Amino acid sequence: MLKTVIANNCFGGCISNDNALEFRSPTVNLQILPEEYPKFCANLKHYMDSELVEYTDLSEKHKEYCMKMFGWIPDNFPFGLLDDIIVCFQHYETFAEAKDCWERRKARMDYDSICYLFHAKNEGYKDAVAEFLALNLPHSAVITEDWGMEGTHPFDVPEGMDCFGSVNGKRLIEQNFSIKKFLEGIEQ
């Protein structure tokens, strides 16, 4: 079973929990914005070697990305910066707490047993998805929500439901995508 799950959002932590995997990735309980996720994956070792610093004065570009993702510029959680990539720590109270978790989990990474998971919520991220797919990373998948394109696993979310919610013990996001097979390295 693949041990290190590199995901652009909380889904990596969800599947790690669901499959009793130790958190061997710093990308647990956070958001790497879709526009920057392909670059992050393409240069993973560079970003893992970069110092994570607190980011309090967001650039105009990062404000625009946050508006697109969240619908507003969040002020209720800390941000980090890895070289030129923003990390949104929406499940943390302080940057110090987030950085501690980041460093601890980063030290557990297994570069020989890694998978990449990109969740793209809407079609506005089509260019980022195409860029990610062009990387041809081994053990990688894109899950799109209410839209799809070649090379993705689209799924529909019933109105009023959370894509990470469960129906009959199975996460909605897994309706047509087997996380178990994915973690076992089986192509779908």
C-alpha cells in the first residue's frame, strides 16, 4: 500500500484516516490552492526542502486565488509560504501549531511510496487539472466535482451534501473511484 499521500486539500487526511495510514505527508489538514498544486507536485523535493514561513501579507495573486477558492479572503486561519506557494492551514489555530505538524509529517515522508491526489471542485480549475495531468506522475489521480474531463474521475454531489460526507458508510467522493485500489497502486 502506498504510504505517502500528497493531496491538495483535506481529502488526503480523510483517506489516510479511513485506511489507518500514519500521516506521512505534510499535506494533511490544509489546502494547497489548485492553481499552485501542479507546480508543487512537479517540484516536490524543492518545496519539501524550502522553509515554511508565516504568510500574513498575501500578494494580489494569492488574494485572487483565495477569492476563487473560498469566496472571500480568510482571516480566521493561518497561512504559510513555501518559496512561492501559499499553504492554507484552515484546520489550525496558529501558524506555530501548523508548522510543527508540517515539519513532523514531512520527516515521515516515503518518497519511494508516494501518491498524488488532486481534488478540483469546479470547472474553473480546468487549466490546473490539465497541467497536473501533463506531469504524468506515477500513482496520481484527479477527482472533479460535478464536472469532468479526460483523465479525471468526475462525480456528482447531491444538492446540500458535502463531497467528503458519507452515505451508507462510503464517502461521496469515492462513488466512482476506489481509494483502496488507488492506495494499492492499482490503476483505475
